[in-house]
Amino acid sequence: MTKPVTLLNLGMGVDSAAILTRFIREPAIRPCTLEELAVVTSQVGNEFPDTIRLMEKHLVPAMNANNVRWVQIGKTGPSVKEWKVLEDSRCTSCVHKDGGGFTLADENRNNGVTPQTGGTRKCSIHFKGEPIDRWIVETFPKTPFVQIMGFNDEEHGRAARDSKGGDNNRHVRNYRTPSYPLIEWGWDRKTCEDYLEDFYGEPWAKSCCYFCPYAGQGVERRNLEDRWAAYPELAANTLCLEHLTMAFNHRQPLFKSVSALKTVERHGNDEALRLYWAEMAKTEWAVYRLRRVYRKAENKNGKLISMNGRALEQVATGDRDDMADLLESMAYNENAKVETIEHGIIRAVHAVKDDKEKDWTGYRTDHWLVLAPVGVQDKIAPFFKKHWEHVDGR
């Protein structure tokens, strides 16, 4: 029988860093020799610099000194097939912090969205899970493997979902045996933090994209605000992404109930605000037409289901003043109401679905013209084409 390959998903954060550090320090708890272990990281390209510094100061030298294989992968484009190996080495040269040339921030800008905390973590699936799965399939075809995941003892739910392999392709589901050592050891997040700080002599920073909405939840928000204060250019980049998102969907500030803009203002991060408004002043602008159709109806089993589809089309580009004049002219001709919302976003509204209306069936719509930075790609969802004809398009 073929001996399973042993892989460790290294996200570079507290939990996976604690696992790898303990494997290096304590031979007795290793699932295999360090030479047999393959550590794999999908580099999203939007990490905070303090995480990169900790990796290059501590874990990279430790892996090199112990002949540990580290594979770094990155996305090269938006499709699931567009990825590449950035480095596969037992003497790693660096952390490939910029990813493979196409980052999650690039995808967000192209689509005019930011990650959302509701539902599945699609950003992690697309930029971490899928590239790693494809590397596994190509590197170890039809080979059993143990995949070590960094879920701690407070994350039994995430481990249970992961163990079902719902996000993995068929090959991975058929040959994969998941492993959760932190849960086996009874280590929660604080235990991991204490372990790393005790050994390395400094706290280990949370691994996350600088615009991660999960990092701004609850007690984590203060930590994110402090990191934005240390790296105001990244806070400004976040505000630029949120500006685009809220231009096309005012319901989606970065942190559900509060925007990144209000968070930065409340924290007094004046340098981030200065950089943000400076970027807005020099960018090229466009007028976009946004239409969204919502449908709520009973399926064949009598269950009420909801669907929605979006059409986003760029109308014209130019400097901000010219585009603002064009929007005003189009609003007049189309009898649309001009208004300014958060981030100073100007739009001309035909229709906005009433979010307070709960007991409705049939169709509801959003339809507005909006002034926003260029770069968001035109996109019409299949659902939209099918159902927009049922509404008046106001």
C-alpha cells in the first residue's frame, strides 16, 4: 500500500505557524519526518507586512535549517485554472508576498466588490483552497495524502465542515485524510499565541488581507485599526475598494453595519484619509449603469426561494468633473433623482429595493447611474437577462 503524503497548509497566521513550529521543535509529535513533510501556502498577495516580517525572521530560517519543503503558489488570473508555483524549495529564498500577479484585491477591483462575512468564505476558497487542490492533483496524482489544517480547539465547526470535503474537487475528496492537530492537542487560539511568543520572543500577527472583513469583527476590530494606523497606505487602499463596492451596492460596507471609512475616521487615522482622498483626486472616473433584479417565488415544492442578478455597464470615462456633469445630464433626461451617499458617491436613482419590506413575492429592482473610478468590468448575470423583462426597468 502506498504511504500517504503528508501536507501542511501554512496560512502564515497564528494557528498554522504554531503547528509548524511545534513540529520543528518536538520530533515526538510529528506525523512524519520533516524531510517527508510538504508545507504549502497559497499567497493571496495582500498580507500585512508584519506577517511577512515574522515569517522571514523566524519560520523561513527554521524551515531552511531543517530541510523542510515549502511550496508557494499564487493566482495568475481570475479563472480556477490560472495559478502557478512561485517557489518549491528546501532553501526558500523569500516569502512571495505579491502572489502570482493576480491578487484578491485585483479581483475585487475588477468586480467592484469586497469580501463579505455572510455565507461561505469564497475569497479563501478561490485564492487558497482551489489553487492548493490543483497543485495536489498535479503533484500527487492518485496518491493518498494527509492534509494538516490549522483549525484550533475553538473551531470544531469549521473542522467538521472541512472534513466533509465540500469545497474540494473529486480527486481531493477521494484521496484526502484531513488532520487537525490543534484540536487533538486541545490548543485554542490563546495557547497558540502564547506558545509562539514564548519561543520567538514577540507576538505573532494575525494573517489576513488588509481589507479582510472577518478581521474587523468583535474584539479583532481594534487590532485591525492599529495595523491600519501602522500601515496607512493599506487602510487607504481598503477605502478605495470599499468606495467601489458601495457605489454598486450601498448595502455592503466592509463590516456589515459600519463602513471602513467610518472606522478609519473614528480611529483618527488622518494619514489614511489623506492618502485615500488623494487617490480619489487623481484617478480616472466613469459613469456606470447598475441594474439589479430580485425575484422571490415558490419552487415546485412550495418553498419560497430568492434569487438576484446584476447588470453593470460602463457608460463613459473621463475626469471627475466631466463625468459628474454627464451624470447630471443623464439624470435629467431619464427623470432620475440625484443623491450623494457615503464616501461622497454621487448617483442618479431610478429604483432602490426597500430592504425593510420582508413579506413580498414577485420582482423588485435596483437601478441607478453612478460615478465611480474606472476599472470595474462590465458584467451581466444570466439570471438578470432572463428576468429583467418582467419588470419595467425603472
